[in-house]
Amino acid sequence: MTTHTTGTREEWLAARLELLDAEKELTRRGDELARQRQALPWVRIDKAYRFETDVGGATLADLFQGRSQLLVYHFMFGPDYKAGCATCSSIADGFDGIAVHLANHDVAFSVVSRAPLAKLQAYKRRMGWSFPWASSQGGDFNGDFNVSITETQQREGGVEYNYRREPAWQSRDDGGMANSMSGNPVADNAAMAGTDVATYIRERPGMSAFVREDGVIYHAYSTYGRGLDSLWGMYPWLDRAPRGRNETGVWWRRHDEYDKA
Amino acid sequence: MKTNMPSPAKVTSRDEWLAARKALLAKEKALFRELDALRAERRQLPWVRIDKPYVFAGPQGPCTLADLFRGRSQLAVYHFMLTPGSDHVCKGCSYIADHIDGARQHFEHADLAFAAISRAPLGQIEQVRRRMGWSFPWLSSNGTDFNYDFGVSFKPEDIAAGRATYNYGSQTIKSSEDMHGTSIFAKNERGEIFHTYSTYARGDEVLMGAFAWLDLAPKGRNEADGVMSWLRLHDEYEAD
């Protein structure tokens, strides 16, 4: 830290103004991409997906809770996990407070995972979250939206994640979002979920957006891997800090598992 | 809860959607890479040493800028708009604040401390904090130069004379004595403190995670009635 270049206020300001132009340009580029996202065609959903929720069995339409749009976070929590994915948990800490704002802007929000509902409920209590969390156990939902794969698919390959076809799985370290990180993020995450690597990566992180019009539901958008980066609440802060993300592997823990400083 | 946005151009097959989605993905990836480059550039900014001894009022008594680091080497300050004597609570700042406690559970373990600072006196701050249920440190800079030095508060005489500018001169302030922003500070082993970065206006938007979600939604931010016109304090929405 001490070796960093220092300058006068005027020198700093000149550098800052140059950076500001670049920041504004990328903000506008982000706006333009959001417009293009809204212009994507929609795909009609005809399959009758079923979920288990806090208020009983639910259809995909029920998850809209009267809104015209539904955003789903695909939280990695497979039936064989001992606890929810710690990395998804750090993302969830960032979005827990926002569902109230979205719900009042015609957007319903739900987290969906493949573990049985009782397991999701217990973990949600432990973490103190309030967002809706539905179980898709036993249905095709996670498979159809490319966030869960079967053991057979894993063994034989050919499934798609993040719009890329994957070869048959061998022990290796390439879990989507994690592949741009140093260290051993997949193994670390598997250990924190109380499972082995193969089981851990049969679930994948993602988000999907749905829209309902005249009683028909359409799939509009899904993103995976680094596409989730903007939803990870701790990063916009670290990205402004002098050391940035400063990562050499998985430093984050569940919020109740950090050493008490 | 009305929606003003049109339906999409077309409903299509999974294959056609996939082709359009993959074309968009390529552009998304290009932007990720440019954002990474921008972040690297931001880390290269020179630092400016802070020599003024700012003292803030906090719930535990007066504290200095150094105290706010709480053992860390980096500090993020959110300049929360709260004008002395006004009962107006900024909706946009509150929207950002709704995201902070969740995020700081993590980034404070990555050597980055956090404090919100407003010009209102501490009693006024505490009232808002209790009402909204936030737990982050929130201090008063009342009676100090802090807010003025970091470009988020403006003297009435400067506003009257048209000399009050915000966001590095991009906006002339016409009436509001307080604006929002984020400033970042670093502290070295010798205890010297440096200002590294400040951002204002739309620069604070990335702190609003709910906007990041809306940017992925079919109808986007859906703000035909005006930017953030739909937004309320989280306890002021009508019950479902």
C-alpha cells in the first residue's frame, strides 16, 4: 500500500476526469446492452412446472405473485448438499433486502433450488433471509434452465452450461463463474457445501427471467457464470477500493462463519 | 404497479432465441472485459494525502477519519443525503442503504471498512437509522468541511452565485444543499490517510443491486414515468 503513487489534488483530478469519461462510456454501454436484452424474443413455456413453497405446492404462474415479470435466482443447493453453496449465499446476502422494491415495481423474485423444501427452509432460517425460496425437486425446471445435470449427463458429457457444450466430466476445476478465479474455488466450495466436487458441480449458478402476458408465460433471459457478477453485492464496493477484489481464491465465507475479528 | 412497456417484437422458438441470446452474450462478455480494464485503471489513480483533521459525531462519541477504518487499510464512505433540520429522507440513498448491510458482511472481511456520513446532526441520523433498521456505522459531519471538501454539500451563497457544481463540474446545483456520492480512502502503516477515489450521480448506480436485477428483466427498469419515480422507502410501500 505504501508504494502507491501519490499526487497533488490537481494531478489526481486530471487522472480522475479521464477515468470519469471512461466510466460514463461504459455506463452508457451497459444501458445499451439492457435495451438489447429487452429486445430479445420470448419463448413460450408450455411445460407445467411444479414447485414446493412455504405456502404449499405452486406452479410457475404462482411464483409471479400477481406481477407480470418473475426473476429467478438458481441457487446451488442439491439434494445431497449438507448446506447451501457458500458462494451463492454471499450473493443472496446482497439481494435479500431488495425483493420488497422489485415486488412494488411489477417484478416478483424467487430463489429456486433442487434440495427438498425442508432443507431450504432450515438453511434460510439459519442465514436469516426473507426472500421466497422454492424447491424444484423432482421436476425438470433446473435441468431445462441448464443449472442442474444428472449423474449420467455428467459422466457422458454433452450438457450445456453458460451456452457452452461440456465434455464428459473428469476431476478438474472449471465450475463456471469460478473459472476466472485463482486458487481452487470449486473444491473449496464443495467442501463448504459438505459434498464432493462431482456432486457439488451437478448444480450450477444462474438467473432466469420470465414474463407473463394474457395468462401465457414466456422465458425471456438467462445468464450464468460471470453474467451474475453484477448481482454480487460485495463487488461494486470492492471494485472501487484501491486494492480491488484482491483475490487469491475463495476468501468469503457464509456470514455466520467468518472468524470473529 | 402499472407497466408501460410494449410486448416484445416476437415470440420465437427455443433455437431462434438461443441464437439471439448467444449474440448478446458475446457483447456482454466484451463489456465484462472492458469493465475489468476500467477497474484496473481505477486502481492506478494517484492518491492524495489528507492532512485536515476531520472529526465526526458518532453514537460512541467523536471519531476521526482514521477511527472509521476500524483496523482495516481501506475505507468506503457513502455520502448519504440528509440535510440538517429537514425531515426529507432521500429515497435513492435509502435504496442504496438497503443493500449495504448485506454486502458489508463480506467486503469488511476483505480489508474494506464502511461508514455512511451525512451533514445532518447525529440525533436526526439516529432517528432515520432506527426507523429503517440499518446497522452500518453512520456519522455526522455537521459543522465540518468534510461534505464540502468531497463535493457533496454546497453553501447557499455558492448555489446562489451559480458556483456550486457536482460530479466534477457536470452538473450545476440549483437548490439542493446536499447530494450523494461515494468516496474511498486508504491508510498506510504509518497511519497516513489518502483519498483515492470519489464518484457521484450515476456512478453510485452499481451500488443499487436491485437495478442490476431490473437490467436483466424483460421490461428493464421500466421507468417511463421518470427515473426512480416508482421507488419508496422500504416501509412506505402499500401492503400486498
